[in-house]
Amino acid sequence: MSAELIERVHAVLAAPRPWSVVQVGDPVLRRTAEPYDGQLPDALLRDLLDAMFKHLPGVGVGLAAPQIGIPLALAVIEDPAEVPPEVAAERERVPRPPLELVNPVVTPLGSRYHAFNEGCLSVEGFTAVVARHARVRLSATDGNGRAYETELSGWPARIAQHETDHLNGILYLDRAEPRSLSTVANYERFGSPTG
């Protein structure tokens, strides 16, 4: 166990909420996260994952550890899908109960893609169109060390791809259609610049 890493996690947990999420330009977002292999005491890992979930309501549907300065392959996903029914139908956005992703691997299923606007807590104030696989298989371990595999489609598949990209040093901007980039305010006002 790394004393420096443990100290960093304690500092994050002690920070005021909501956390200040690491923003684009910080090198931690461009590095491949270190696979999780017991670098934290079990109780500290549990506290970290629980705190990551507590950060989500009202701000996002997923959070990867590098976004809070922790360079480990950990992420959480939870989406209440509180959007208008027509948006939910178009985006195949269904409620996604909490899901812990420790060392996740996403495997595309089929050749279908969906393109929708995405945003990111680490790229505040912007959105862009990203084409993502419509269906994926997610293989990971939960915070208690239990391996699992699940198939995701629609918006939950998008979230899983977005968060695992973070663990590989990839931001949604790397996959976005450049001409679609917009501030969130202008997207809400005018819609997609490409549409």
C-alpha cells in the first residue's frame, strides 16, 4: 500500500462537498489509471466509493477516480434518468442503479452506434456530440472484490464507455465531432450546432 496514495484519498474524503472536480489540462486526466490491486485498505476503498456516489446527485451520472485526482482504475455510475419521457425514449435512457466499477473493461456488442451530446464534470460548461456503441458488455469487480459482468444498452452503455475512457486517459472531446462543440448555455438555447 502506498502511504502517499492513502494520504491523497484521505485528503479527498476530507475536502468540502461537492468536490472540486479535476479539470481538463490536469495531467491526471491524460494518464492511464493504475489497475486497482489492493492499494487502499478495504475500509478506505469502501469510504471512497461511497463518497463518489454521494457526489453524483445533481451534478452527474458517473465519476472516475482520476477526476478527483486519484489515479486508480475506479469509477461509479448511477443515473436516476430524471428527464422528460421523450428524451428518455430517444436516448434509451433508463434508470441505472448504483454500479461500482473496479478495473472495468467494456467490450462493444454489435456494430450499432448512437450519437448524442455528452458533457463531462472535468470539462465544465461544454457539450459535444459523441458516437458511442449502443450495446456493451461491462466486466468489472465491485468494491467488495466480487467480479461481475453485465450487458448495458442505450444511455447506461454510454455512461460506462465515458467512465472507462477516463480510466484510459481519454476525454469525450477526443471522440467528439469537433463542429458540435458548444457551451452548455448555447446548446440549451440553440440546440446542436451541427443539427
